[in-house]
Amino acid sequence: MTPTTLLLRQVHPSFVQAGRVTSQAFRPTPKDQGHLSVDNGDLVQAQASWQRHTASAGQSAGVLAVAWAECDQLGLPVLEDGHPYPEHCSLDFSAHNHNAREQKAKLLRNKAQARGWQWQSQQ
Amino acid sequence: MRQAFINPRLVGRRFEEHTVPLEILKDFSALEEMVVEVAKWKFRQAHPDSKRVQRNFSQGLELHLAQVDDGSAIPAIVLMTAGLVPTANTQYFELAREAIITAIEQAECGDAPTLPKHLLSYFDRFGRSLRAGESIEFQTGEQRAVTYTPGVRKRLVEFAEIETLTEELALRGRVSTINQNNRSFVLALPDGRQIAAPLTDQHWAAVLEAVQAYRQGGYVLVQGVVEKDRQGHLRGFESVEHISPLDPLDVTLRLSALSELKAGWLDGKGHAPDPERAQWLAQAFEENFDAGLPLPHLYPTAEGGIQAEWTFGDWEVSLEIDLSTQLGAYQALNLVTQIQHDEVIALSERSDWQRLNTALQQMDGAQA
């Protein structure tokens, strides 16, 4: 993984309204134990990442991406955990409180939307 | 001459400025019709040998709104008589007033009203303009008041055993069809129901525009009087007062859609927003959010709440709303300077809505 490696994030359809994505798409839920799931863009293409997610009953309006360096600047370690599949990674928010998580999520969402959809569902 | 007749107290936010919305006057017009008919009924009770009420029974007797007194809003309604002295029939108007208030009190207590069913049907129109949380109080003694609410009205109308109940309603939907032959149009509601409505000349342009926007998902707000059957099923519009195109970010429409989410909506994890609480939030936005500000984008949260978000130039604003506590976690972040404001907004408090409006206005103004 390099500073420019893209980390691919699936965006749930309810997290998109009139083309705008909520910052929640980049914030772990309480059940995620502070870890936000992403895929290593060096190992998998956005379309393939989306296909695997939706094939396993997950819903996704498309794939956005942030760079490894952008996460590093925000103090978010990228864990190459390889679980439950080899290219799976986690952004570690666990050191931050709720307000700080929301702040970082806003910054990540902004970077990702500026970069544009890496893959978008046609539905 | 004129004599004091009834001084009902209107209770609710709309009446706090000691004014009476013109819309409510329609209800009092219906009350006058009811008073006349109940007075005739009282006359017949007092004269069982009379086959019919005299032809000019109510001639020269009218109810007028004399003034609006303070105390939420109290319309002073007087009985006007044509001559210098009260007519003989004045007493039946007073008996009618008492009978109507008694019927309301009986329904309020859960008892069957003593008014005949054909007279109870007037309650379909009297009180139709009252909104949730509003009421009309009738003083019946020094310390006692009878309270007429939309719920009491519903019970009275149920006792009337009429086929069709009417209600003032605002419905959101898309216009799917115009029928030029019978001058009507069809409003397709988000839940799939198709509601017919009369098409009048003054609404022709708005309906035509709406039907053209159908394929692009253009929604309109149709306000008017709807007919319902006794089970509460919507039959259609009896009349239409206003048709307005909706903002694509319309809060009520979006919250209604989010209320359809089921438990586990977030790939097995998300809690569903409670529909009644989401409806409360829609109402709260309607009443408190500054209409001059851009509407928020709204998203469900994994915890069953709602997150509202705005973008004003470099400012990203979120309000994470817990529907059960009615508290919102507000965060405004400047993406360039990283200046950040966090606070808690109590959405049950008007003063906190004002704080929210002021904060958003400052960012909106700085952006312009």
C-alpha cells in the first residue's frame, strides 16, 4: 500500500439523497467497534468490489474512495486485516470520540465526493 | 340590537397572537348553520303539536363576529336581531347553544351525545380547520370549560353515522393523469394509492405542470378537503384549495420515505426510524425551521435516528437527531480552516430551533 492507494468504500442507497452522500458513509456505526470497512484499491477494482458486496446481499449505490495519505493525515490508521476476504481493510476510528469521528467523516466524504464515483450502480 | 352569544377560546400556536385565521371563520359559519337547525329542533320539542317550524323562524337573527379578545384568541360572537328587542325565537338560539356545548361535553367524556344524528352531522364542518394540538374551549361555569378538539370532533361525527366524513388535509404526491372530460386529475401517493380530485380553472396550469413533471419524480402538495369513509379510508378530494410544486428536498416527503425502512436496513444492522416520531420531526421542521433557509438533506442513522446535513460554501453542517430524546447533535465544520462548533439542540424547544436557524443564517449569509 502506498500514500496514493485508494481505499474503496461501499455507499448504502439510503446514504445518498439527490446525488449527495452523507458523512455517515465514512463513519463507523456503533456496532462496528470503531472500524470502518474499506477495500484495498491496489488489489481490487471498484466494480469488482461492488459486485462482491452486492452478491453477498449487501446494498450499495456505488463506490467512493479516499487515499491512504488522506486517512493518515487525519490520524486514522489503515489496518490491512485481510478479513473476511484478502483485500479487506479497516480505517481505525477507535481512538476518537463521537464528535471527532463525525468531523473526520465530513473531511473524508468531502475528499471522496470531490474524487467522484469510482463505480456507480445503474439501478 | 345585539347581545352576547358565545365567546369560545381558541387554543393553539396559530392563535397565540390573539388573532383568528380566516380559515377558521368557515368553521364558525358552519356553527351558525348548526345553531339554526338545533334551534328549530328545540322549537319542535317545545311545540310538539306544531307540524312544522314557522317559515321565517330565523329571519332577522344572525351570528356575527364582533371582535377578537385576548387570551390565546377569543372571538366574541354576538346574536344580532333585526329589531330593537329580542325576538321570541331568541330563546331557542340560546337553547341550541347549550345543546351543542352539551353534545361536545358528552363526546369529551366518552358518552353518547343527546343531539339527533342528523344534527351531529354538522360537526363534520364545524372544527374541520382545527389542527392537531388545537382546541376550542367553551366556558360552562366559573371554573369549567368544555374542550372541543379534533379527537372530540371525530367522535361526534362517528355518532352522526354519516357515510362520508370530510377533513382538511395536505397530501403529497405526483399527478399521474388529467381527465379533461370530467375535469378531474389523479394524485399518485408515494404508497401507491391513487386519489381523484376535481380540476378547476384556477388550478389548471399547476396541474398541467405537475403531470409533465411526473416522469422526473416531481411532487406537488395538494391542500383541500378530502372525503373518507367511516373506516377512515381516503376516497378522494371533495375540493382543492392550493396546489404547489414541492422542493426536491421536501422534509415531510423524505421523512415519510425513510419511515418505510425496516429493521436491518443497513445490511442487517440498522434500526428503523419510528414512523410516529419521524412524523413529529416533520411537523417540528414545518413549524420551526426558517422557510428562507435551504432545506437539509436527510439520511437515516444506524441507530434509528435522522441526520440532517447542509453545505454552505466551506462549511459542512450536520444535525444528528435522536428521535426518542428529541435532541440533535449539531456540528458545523469549516473544511478549510477546520474551525468546528459542536452543541446540543433540544428540538422540543422553540428557542433552540431559533438558535439553529440563526447559526445556519450566518453561514448562509456569509456564503451569499
